[in-house]
Amino acid sequence: IYNKEGVPDILVECKSSNVKITQDAFYQISRYNFKLNVKFLVVTNGMKHFCCAMNYNENKIEFLEDIPSF
């Protein structure tokens, strides 16, 4: 998902509803993010959704309760 300036802001990894979301899904989306450096990562299987905020200055990932509204 791009922001108003056309810069990627959110990267979403969508899995099939019968696929359990595991750490491997986050490894996969993290690899995609190496080039994009987005603010938020979202992994979903349509039933469960996980969102995390990227803190590049502190090299940390913070899991959020909800996907931020924009």
C-alpha cells in the first residue's frame, strides 16, 4: 500500500484461510521488505491478522493490537 507521495508504507502478506500464520510468514514478509523499508507489515490468512510497526532506528519490530487507520 502506497502513501500519498507514492512511497510504499504497508506491506501485506496474504495467506490462504487454511494456512496457519507462523514465524515463517514473518520471515518471508521481512525478506520482501529489505528493499521497500515500509512502516508497517501485515500478515493475514483472512481469519487472523497480525500487524507490526517497523522501528528502523532501534532495529525493532512492535506488534500492534490493530491495523492503524489512515
